Amino acid sequence: MKKLLLLLVLSGVLTTTRADEGMWLPMLLGKQVYNDMVKKGLKLSKEQLYSINKASIKDAIIIFGGGCTGEIVSNQGLIFTNHHCGYGAIAAASDVQHNYLRDGFYAYNKDQEIPTKLTVQFLDRIVDVSKEVETAFKGMSWDDRVKNRQEIYKNITDKVADKENGMSGRIYSMFNDNQYLMFVYKIYRDIRLVGTPPESVGKFGGDTDNWEWPRHTGDFSVFRVYMSKDGKPDEYSIENVPLKPKYFLPVSLKGVKDGDFAMIFGYPGGTNRYETSYGIKLKNDIDNPSLVALRAIRLKYMHEQMIKDPAVKLKLASNYASVANYWKFFDGETKQLKKFHTYDQKQQYEKDFSKWAKGKPDYENLMSEYEKNYAAWAPYAKHRQYIREGILGSPLAAFASTLERLESVLQKQGASAKDLENAKTMAEASRKRFIESENIPSDEKILGAVTMAFYNDIDKDQYPIGFYEGLKNSYGPLDDDATFKKWAHDVFTNTLLLNDSKWNKFMEHPDAATLQADPAFAFASAFVGNYTDKYSPLYTAFLNKNNELNHWYMKGIMEMQPEAVNKMYPDANFSMRVSYGSVKSYVPRDAVKYDYITTSKGVLEKYIPGDYEFDLPAKQVELFKKKDFGRYIDKTKKDLVVGFITTNDITGGNSGSPVIDGNGHLIGLAFDGNYEALSHKIAFDKNLNRTICVDVRYVLWCIDKLGGAKNIIDELKLVP
Ligand code: ARG
């Protein structure tokens, strides 16, 4: 009885198969999991999902850019991904005259496609390297493991053959250092923009609708991978030809029904499903609220400038979108963790674990060690967020802090001419990037506001020595924001970092004294230096200890419940996963039911002419009013279906992922999670968790009817 009770409690917290939870490694799909997929509607064999020898679905799935997923949809290397994944490249390809971000863009032939700085990565194979890694770690203390980890990994990945042809290996720790897998990728570097809807479609609903259902966003964009004439990955060249892919996904015109099977392949970036109650407390009490407050400050000042001027908007858009995205996420995460009482559940689970661990030396002190480790770090956690999200949230301060490297070379006795040259080159490159994206009016306000927030919210004993006293003496009382505004204005007026002629003069004969006297550099170096010297080592120690404890905790969990082990999946870590579930409506709160699809009708209901977030292209309004949906219409609903939701378990990084039906056909693109389950990185809720997808028929409608790019439609393999 007791054991049964324990198991019941455990199953509420432990990350094993329940409902549609699970981000599975496609090469290690257990029988149980595969059988469950078949039961729910999968019609394909394991080999058709993942195979080393034959072309399989995994060959159509790519890492898109730095943190998204994409899929190959034609035999000429055509890629579908999200609009918000292509966003930076679309903004970079735009200027005020050719404003593709605002107006959309389609290449009507391959010559019109626009080169980008993006890369995409194809997964070639996965190799279990646990033995090699563990042999290399043997006898090392945990600190030494951390110190040597990169080198040990590198010794293994260096052996991957065919580097000249774009192959490279990366090792991922699974189950908190209880297993090591090497993923071998082929990296392509000539990626071109083929098409994008106007932002009013691709980001319809903006940040108001972000992380929310019901949703009406056409969150897609289209790119193409190129290879050299002899079939290899290559830098951009006019000579290059479209990639001949191993496999591409057919596109379904059939549409979805409530209850239909859906699977999603992609690259979930990170989850922490085994987080302890200690971690949740730190997150809810300190980390999340600090980040949210500081980002709100930055967003406010950026937004003020962006709405005034299209050139500023293009400059700041991409950075603004990513800051806003996780500002809303972390706010929602804490709200949902509280709603679900995740902290209390974890505590209960930890109590049960400790009971089990009694008398087992590897495990019995784990919880008290966690407690000690968190208690040692907690007093400084806020400080860390205020540096990362506050002080370094000013682009000027962030750039200035990169110059510490130049400073240290300038100060070093006997630094070589080559060291100096390198440091100068890096400083110039860093300044170029900074100037390209700098907007002075917003940055100046941000600098003043975050410096005041630091003063108000951080422990006095943790201030950089002398800074605030100096400010008070020169500028006035510190409880008055006018003081901080005046000071920030002086920094921006006097710094040489923003002044081309002063900067160039300095760089001809750089010296440490001039740099140190610069107000922007002095500021960044005071705050970042103070953090780096005193608090960053404590953070590293905290992290390393946590990694060690996490390793043992995971091992203990597996030992405690051996029967559950083959139903466990490792936390997401940006390695390829497949999740499966079904199309499904839900009840977000009492008396409210959310349907599983949205339609053109809802788009028009939300439409606000001229609005920053809810405007639409005139042509779209006209076509929608005429119900001109062509062959993309949903025959049952007699409308154009725009979005749908599924129960799949995904997270950030999965953006752009293909949503695939039981026959292996593309039915949509995953692009978001719902607000009611934003706890999902830590706790998956089986009733409320939904993945938000754009229906592929809406994607096709936008390309064809709105964009007139029949050439793209003709390239696809459409399944009626
Ligand atoms: N929440 C989405 C994700 O993380 C990004 C959506 C982008 N749209 C926006 N309005 N910021 O994948």
C-alpha cells in the first residue's frame, strides 16, 4: 500500500509517459512509445521516422539559424519555417525603400532570392559516446569534470570525418550527465530568402497575442538551401545550385479534425522537468520577477522610438521581438507555476525521495546539499539579473564592456604587437555591430533607468565601490530620476564610443588611460568588473555544485523507479526530438471552452485598421470578405482555417517545426505555446498544455492568393 501510494505521488511529478508529455529521441524510440504512437494514429514504421541507411523524415528536419527548426518541402531545398525565425534575416534584407518586413516579399524566380547570413544544419547520425566520455572522466572530481569537459568532448568530435565537407559533431549530456550522445551535423551556409508575408500577417496580433490561443497569426517564411555544383555545403556563391535533399515532406491539403494524430519533429531548446523545489523558489521569488521588471523598462523605451520612425523600427525590431518574447514568457511562467502549485508538488516528491534515500550514501544528503547550495547563492541572484538584464540591457554599456579585453591588453606589460592588433580588430568589429543596431534616444533612457533600478533594488553592500557616491556629488539626489537622466545624457554626449572621429583618433594610438577615462567604459567596467570579481565566481560554484547534485538526483530517481526508466525522456537540450499527440480543444478556465481551430472570420474580428499589432494588408481584407479561399478552403467549416492546436509537448527551439499527420504529411507549422501552460519548461500539464500551429493551408493561401507566388506552390508535393 505504502509503495503504491509513493508511486502515485511520483507519477504526478516524475517525467515519464503520461498523456502526451514527452520529447523523445527519434533514434531511441522505445517499443512502448512507438506502439502508443501507432495506437494514436501513426501509420509509418520506425524506419520511416528515423533511419541511418534510408531516407527518412529526420532527413527533412533542420536546425534553422541559431535557435529554430525548419523543414525541407521540395526536391530543390525549399524550407518552411516560422516568420519569427526568419525575422532577423527579413529585417536585415530590408531598408526603408524595400521594406520586406512591412510589405512582404516573394521571389518569383530563383534569381530574385536574397542571400542571408543564416546557416542550416542537417542531422546525419547520432552516436552513443557514453563509454568514451565516462572513461575520460574516470577518477575526476566534479570540478575537474567541468574544467575538462570541453576538451574531452573536443577530442571525440575531432575524430568525426569529412569536416571539409561541412560535417561536425556535438556532444550532448542526457539525463544530467548519465548518458552522452554525439549528434553529427552537416552544415550549409548559403541560405536564401524566398518569401515572407507582410509583418501584419506573419506577426498578426503582435505581443498582445503572443503565447496565447485563440491565435490568428500567419507565422511562416520561406527559404532555400544551396550547395556547390559538386553537391557540397558552401559559402554563398552565384555558382551554387539548390540542394538536392535526401528527403522532403509532402504537404497535405486535407486539414485537421478534433482528435487527429499529430507529431512534431524539431529542436526543443531546453526544459528542466527535474527541477527541484529550491530551483523553483529562486525562479519565482527572484530570477523571473527581476528579469520581467528590467525587460519592461527596456521595451518601453525601445517601443517609444520604434513607433515614431520606420528606420528605427527596422533597426530595433529583431532585438525588441526577442526581448519581448521571453519577457512575457517568464512573467507567465511564474503565474502558471503558482497556479499549478508546482513548488508544493516538488517538495512532496523530494520528501518521498529522501525517505527512499535514507541509508543510501550516494543519495541521502542530496536535498540538504541542494538547500545549502541555494542558500549560499540566493543573496546574489538578483544582482546577477540586474547586470545581465539591466546594466547590460543598455546596448552602449554592453558594447563598452566588450572593450575590457582591449583594456587588459593595453595594461599588460610586454603584450605583443599581435595581441594588440587582435584586440583592436575585435574592438572594431564589435563597434561596427553596435553602431549598426544602436538607437541613441532609447538607449540613453534605458541607461538612466536601469542604473536607477540597480540603486533602488540591489543591496547597498553589493554596489560597485564609489559609483553612486560620485553620482550623488556631481548630479544630485539619488531618489530623483532627473539625476539619472542628466547623468545618462552626459555619458552619451561625452563618450568617445559613439563619436566616429574621437573613436578613430583613439584607435590610432589606443591607451588604457583614455579608455578608463571614458564615461561609458568607466561605467560598464565598474558594474561588470564588480560582478565579475566578487559574484561571478560564486555563481560558477553554485552551477557546478548543482550539476553534480542533479547528476546524482537523476541517478537516484532512476534507481528508485526502475520500472519507469524506459518511459523516461531526457530534458530538452536542442537535440532532435519527436513529440506526438492530437489536435484538441481545451477548457482554459471555468465556463470557457476553446475550439481547436481558428478561421478567417476571427482574423477579421481582430482586425484594427492602422493598428501596430492588428492591421492587415488591404488585399487580404478584400479577399477574406469575398471568401476567396480557392482550393485551400476547409470544406466542413466552409472557411479558411488559419490556426489549430495540438496536445504536443514542445518548447522554444521547436519554432518552425513541422506538424505531421499519421501518413507523414505536413499539416502545419508549430509556432507557440499557450499561456495557461507556460509552466511547461518545468511542469507539463496534461489538461492545459497546447502547441499553437499555423495551418499549412493558410500558409499556402498566403503564398498563392496574397503573394501570387505560384512558382512556390508548384514546387511542393501537394496531397489532396
Ligand atoms: N512565442 C513564440 C515563440 O517563442 C514567438 C512568437 C513571436 N511573436 C511575437 N509576437 N513576439 O516561439
